[in-house]
Amino acid sequence: MTEPGSPIFDPRAFRLSGAQAELIARAQHLAAEKFAPRAAVYDREARFPTENYQDLHAAGLLAVCVPREHGGAGADYQTYALAAAEIARHCGATALTWNMHVCSTLWSGPLADDLTMDDAMRADHVRRRAIHFERIVRDGAIYAQPFSEGNASASGAAPFGTMAVPVEGGWRVTGRKVFASLSGSADYYGALCTEATPDGTLSRRNTLYLAIPATAPGVRVAGDWDPLGMRGTVSRDLIFDDVFVEADAALLPRGVYAQAAIRWPHMFLTLSPTYLGLAQAALDFTVRYLRGEVPGAPPGKRRGSATKQLAVADMRVKLEQTKALWFQAVSEARVDPSKEQILRAHAAQYSTMETANELARLAIRTCGGSAMLKTFPLERIYRDSRCGSLMLPWSAEICLERIGRGALYEDGETD
């Protein structure tokens, strides 16, 4: 059992550096002390965790993946993933939205550094991303990442429907994003758009990644937000109506997003830390509840029951299996991974998303009815974990299809 206050991944056991351990501990302590007490309110009111983001900025964690030369913490992919899991252990909605923000710096920072650009393109990108990094480090600017559009584009099967038409000084953007987390609370929306070409061809290769200011004329948020779980993400519809976006808003140069999607596929695994943290939280609560250590729970200890002990053992085994696979996958994140590494990433995504809710379900059955009261976090953990397997671009079904096909076909093979 991971004791309260101890990290999910022990730094010595998992061979983490001192710098990694310090940063992960910073996230862990902040989430336990500040985020956990607020989580129920954000969930109940379906309200964005603004106060948590103020704390993240003060702790230097809004800039966790901003390179050190730009004033950030300079965390790599693995370090970010481990820190995100710790935050999710205490507030799933904060961790999931933090992912959307951090990816804007991860994709434009260390990930982009691994990709192919000519000298002029590289110099222009480095100049532009410094603008975005400074906003985050200095001002605490929050970047969202609206992705889904309710069609095949989010799974990688078609161009994005949000269109960017080149004009003097930038683009005119028109489109709608659905389930746009941080809508109404972000300062910039890192939107994936299809750039219009003179011949009218629409292609995934022409995807742009643009940081659209929330205050730009033509940007608006629409729809209600009253979902099953992850209520604090406030993922309403985001509408762009002929929005002018200047050239320096580009978070990646032309063509680089399409290159990244092929050469850096682990970029799509960054939703999984949230659900790994929720899985740990489900086991944490079950052990504390059965030991009689949860404030407000019915008096008495329930740990003497052989049935309860077997249930906790089953949960622990499932969690350890998932942790081992997930840690291996996030440790392999890199440019041009092997086929086996890509298949392992899909397996880690599938296992993490499914195991999180399975552990929450087992926790409910093991702890009993009283544990489901909203005065305790378990029912929120269950709801927050329930729809993780639906999340694009790597939903559970997509992961299984790719794992199965990858096992049976080599690249280029057909029947």
C-alpha cells in the first residue's frame, strides 16, 4: 500500500533523479494540502478550479515543462506524467485540465526540439514559443487545448473541421470545438485547425496549432455543463467566428503537428496520468476506510474480514500491474519509438483508463454503502474515472483496434 503522504512511484524504487523527486513532491504536497479540500466544491458546483491554478502558478508548476532557460522547471515527459498522477490523486479535474495547459508547453518545447525543421523554421519557432513561455512564467497565463469536434477528426481519421484561412499577418479562424476543457477560464485556446490551401484541398498534413486569445473578437463559449464526472473541467463548446489570429500565435510551425503525430505518438498518452492517480486514490480510500482512518466514517475497523482482505489484495494487484505497464510506457516516450513501444503505449492507455474505474467500482463494493456519501471522495472518484475510456484520440476501442491490428500486420501488409 502507498502510504498517505508517500509518492505513488517511490523515487528510489523507480530510479528517479533528485530533481524529479523534488518536483513530484512539490506537486504532491500542493495537491494534498490545497486541492483535496476544495475538490468537492468544484465538483458540486461544476466550477473551474481557479484557486488551484493560482497555487500552481505560485509553485512554479504552470511552467513545469517550460525550459529552464525561459524560467520554467524544465521537466521532461516522464517527470510531468508522474507529477500529474499525484495531482489527480487529490483532484481529478485539476489534473486533467492541467494536462491541457502543460501540453501547450510540452508540444512546443521538448517535443518540438526532437522534430525536423530547417534552420529558418527552427529559429522562427524558438522566437515565437518564447512569447508563450513568458506569458506563463510571468503572468500565469493559462492555455487550453480544445481538440474534439464531434467527428472523425479527433481520432486522426480526417482533417479538423476548424478552418484557418491565411490573411495578411496571420489567419482567420472559424469552427467549433466540443468538450473544450477550461472553456471560459483559459487565457489562450491552443486550437488545432486545418489551414485552407489555394486549391481547396483539406488534409491532416495542413494542421495548425494556434494559441487563440480568449478575448479575441469572435471567440465565445456556448452550451451548458452538467456532466456525470470531471465537472470542474468546465468543458463547454468553444466557438470561433471569423477570429483573426496573428502569425505569432502559432505554437508549432506549419506541418510540424502532422509530423509530431506520427513521430512522437506518446504525445497522445498524456491524459492517462490523471486516471492513474484516480486508480491510486480509489485504493488509498479503501485502505483508510477499512482501517477506520477516514474522518466522518462509521466507527470501527473492518479490516479483520477475510473477504475485505481479499478484495483489497485484488485491487492492489490490479493497480501494481497497471502502474508497471504505465511507468514503462511513459519512460519510453520519445521521437520515433519502435512498433513495440507504440503498442505498449496503447496498452498502457487502455489498461489505465479501464483499471481506474474498475478499482473505483471494487472500492464501492468493498467499503459498502456508507462510503458512497458525498461527504467522502469515493463517489467522485468513481464518476471522474467512469468516462476516461471514451476520451479521444486514444479511446479504449481505438487502442484495442490498433493493438490487434499491429499484432497481426506488419507495416505495409495487406490481405
